Amino acid sequence: MAMPTSRESFQGGVFHASIPGGRSGATLSIARGELIADTIGEPSMRFSIPLNQCQIDLGGASGRMVFCRTKDGSLTIFCEERNFAKELDFQSGGALAAPLKQLKKGLAADANRFRFWLAISALACALLLFVGYFGVLWTAKTAIRALPVSVDEKIGSMAFSGMEMGRKLDANHPASRLVQEIVDKLKPHAAIPDLKFKVTVVEDADINAFALPGGQIVVFTGLIKEAKSAEQIAGVLAHEMSHATLRHGIERVSQSLGIVAAIQIMVGDVGGLVALGAQVAQTSILTSYSRASETEADLEGARMLNAAKIDPKAMADFFEMLKEKMGDLPDAMAWISTHPQHETRVQNIQNHEKKLPVIQYEPLLLDLKAAQDAL
Amino acid sequence: MQVDIRNRPSFANLRVQFQPGDRIIAEAGAMATMSSNIEMKTRFNGGFFGGIARRFLGNESIFVNEFSASSPGELVLTQPFPGDMICTELKGNTLFLQPGAFIACEPGVRMSLGLAGLRSWIAGEGLFRLKLSGNGRLWFGAYGAIFDREITGEHIVDSGHLVAYEPTISINVAMAGGIFTSFFSGEGLVTRVRGQGKIYMQSRSFDGLAAWTNSHLM
Ligand SMILES: [Zn+2]
């Protein structure tokens, strides 16, 4: 039976010690059961391997190169062309199909393993970034809480001096004196005993008050005018003082600055943190604290009022009064707008009040009317 | 055409001595000095788009220079980093070069840029590679010394040290040791080459230079 002869030739190469340099490109053909390689260039050399002695291998840079080797490995003929493997198998009467299939399977498994590790590595990198990011944030939050209160005070006073506000009332003004007296009465019961509370009355028609980090408290004349009793003002002040003693300001700053604050804390740049914190405080504290912070300030405020023998009910009353007035309060700058969810808050304060020590509340002996008339 | 590699191994450069009719193709920036009678023609390195791709993807020039002479003359070619150069002759076979390693070749050598693959990239051997095939001599350079090795089977090369390899060689990424050793030994990933054929390695790597420079910048 006549052996088939390949109709085509292929471009490939050959390794053999007799070739100068050990290798050469070659034109390959398959004839009479042999794989034949004619080297390119002058003089051309001919090498051949009987197909039935061909040790087949698959690989190379592309992973698609077919190698045919003699048993002793001294001669290798290789080719990357698409049809070469098929032709080789056809010419060998199907004898090379099984080993080729096996090799392809091995390469596919290898490729899958590579893809698997690639995916795992990508996932690990993402996880590391994720953990790293939140780890840094958590560390920063902890570190910020460990900062001395003096940092709060610096941020507060810097923010205060940089804020645009109406005319500040003189400390001797009846309204200033009234507010100061309430603060003095509440101060001994503050959670941070040596915090220097500083209260300022500012000429502004809005019914508003806010606390800056470190105990800077601002009360608008609008709020004093609208109050029905000195106790209601005390309620607002206790709430605002609680924001300061609970350090909500600096918490807010650390949330806003996030990773920046974390880096500043880590490199020990407290000065930079204060400057940035003051900016954040100016812009964000007026836009309200988180809901959890507000509830906390309500309850702590109620505790302070109770300890100062002022009825915490006044704080709830003030909320209720504002709620009723909401209809004709178009502006967003009112205290109520930065202190939302008032219904649940009134309820919360009243519930909390029941848990506080039962004491005889004393009315505040302050002349609210005189203060209001002086405005 | 007589070509010598001089000042080996640290500051190797090529001296090309032309006889009438000789031609050589060189990387665009490689010419250091030449006789006034040598003619220099700049052309796209493997076509316009191929050239652009090579520039952006493979860090090779868009252009190559073709030098020719109608009377005897001399040309000196250099590479931008200190290191050795090597000459190899293609006889219908192919060689893959790391981008940036190519210096010069004879006109019978064809150049094209190909994707080297994700594995090569992860191994620090570049996402692309220059494919040189055809007939003729070829010169390429390396950072530091160059040494070659005939591979049969498997061999490990530190990442960034592989300069050239034959298409009969497959490139794989591997970890130097276990995950732990790889992370803490500073060896990290290595290149695992497999197959039959020649590989060329450089004794230094650009990553190593970058790390060394960074450590002295602080
Ligand atoms: Zn509040």
C-alpha cells in the first residue's frame, strides 16, 4: 500500500547539533511516513523522522507549537501552523491523535489553573484594599476619640471666628446674661467637667442655635424671642452643650475628612487637622448631625437638665411648640430643620425623663420677659 | 559589512564598517556617530500603525533608521543604558525580543510587534514582544551582562531578567517559593520557561534599578 504524501508544506524549524548554531528555520513536508525538514538557506540540509518514531509534544510561546522529536532527543522538528497537527495525525494513520489530544487537555488545564489563580489574586488584592481602607478609617476614628478636648476647642474657636454671622450681642446685654446664667447652672453637670463653655447671642431672626466642637455655643435672638419660658431655652442649651460633651463635632469632622483625617492623625499633623476640621465644622455642623447623635444629645441634655433641677419636659415642649409653628416657618435655617424627626424625639425625651432620678424640679428664676424686651 | 561589539561588557556599542552597498536597520535613537558619506533614511518601523502600536505598547520607536553607504564608512550604534550587546544570526528561524532590547539588524530580518500575553506581563517580562524572523544578523542589548542558555525542559528566571527567547519556549509565571516565601523573600514572582531552545537573560533588571533609585530618593 502506497503511503500518502502531504499536499502542502509547512514553515517550521529544526534543532540538530550538525546545524551551525544548532537550529534553523525549515520547510516541512510529510512523505512516505516520514516528517521531513529542509533547512532554509544555503546549503540546505535535510532531516527526517519516521512518523512512527515521533515523540510528540505541544507548547512553545503560543502554546500551539507542535514538536516532533526522535527518541534520543537529538533531532527536533517543530511547526506552529494550524493544519500541521491535523496533517501529522492524518499521515500517521491516526496514531498521533491520542497523544495530541492528551497534550491539548494538559494545556487547557494549565490555562484554567492560570485563570483561577489570576481571579484569586485579583480578589485578594481587592479584599486587601477594602480591608486596608476601612482599617485606616477605623484607626482614625479611634485615634480622633483619643485626641484631647483641647483639639475640639481649637477647631471650635477657629470655626467660630471664621463664620459669617449677625452682630454678636454684648456680654452685658440682658439676653446674653440670661443665656450665660443658664449655661452656668448646667455646666457643673456636664459630662466633661473642665470643658470651657462659651455662649454667644447673635442677632438673627431665625429660631436657631448650634454648638461647635469644644463648647462654642451660638444662640440666635430669634430663638430667645420665640421661647415661652427660660426652661425652654435651657432645654435647647442642654441639648447643644451635650453635642459638645459627646464630641459630636469632632466625630463629624472625622467622618467628613475620612481618609484625609486618618493620614493626618497618623503622621501627627494635628495642626492641619484642626484647620481642616474648622472648615468642615463651619459648613457641615449647621446642616445637622446624624440622627443617632441627635438622639444622644437629647437624652444627655435631659440628664443634665434633671441634674440641674430643671424640668426636661421644657425641652420636649420647645420641640412641640416649634412643630406647631412649622407651618409659618419657611426657612430651612430654623433649629427644627436641623433637628428633624421631632415627634419621636418628644416621645423619646418623655420616656427617658421617667428613668431619671425623681427630684423636685425648681423653676428658673430668670426674667425672660426683660431679655426679650431688650432685643 | 563588518560589525564589532566594542567596550564590552559594560558600555557595549556597535561599530559598523560599511562596504559599498551595505545596509543596516537600527533603532531610531541608537546612532551615536557616523561618517558623513553614510546615508540615513528614516522609515516606519513595520508600517504606520504597526509603528504607532510599537511606540505605545512596546516602548519601541515608531521609526527605524536605515543606514546605507555607496563608499566605505563607519557608524557607531549605542543603547541608552549600560550593558552588553550580543549578535545572533537568524536562518529562517524566529526570536522574540523584549521591547527596548532591539538595536540593529540586517535588511533580511523582518520585525513585528506581538502580544506576549498576560502571563508574560505578570511575570514582569512585558505585555508585548518584538518578533524578529527571516534571514540575517541581529544585534540586541541588555541592561548589565547578557548570558544565554540552551533549555531543554524547564528553567527559572527572575522576573524582568528575560531579554529574548525562541518561539519554541513557553513563558509562565510562578512563585519563587510558597506564597509566604514569595512575599517575604523579595523574589516574588519568577518566570518559568519551558521547552527546547535558547533564552537570553540580562544580569540586571529595570525594576531593580527603579527600586534602588527609589530607596535613594527618600
Ligand atoms: Zn442637635
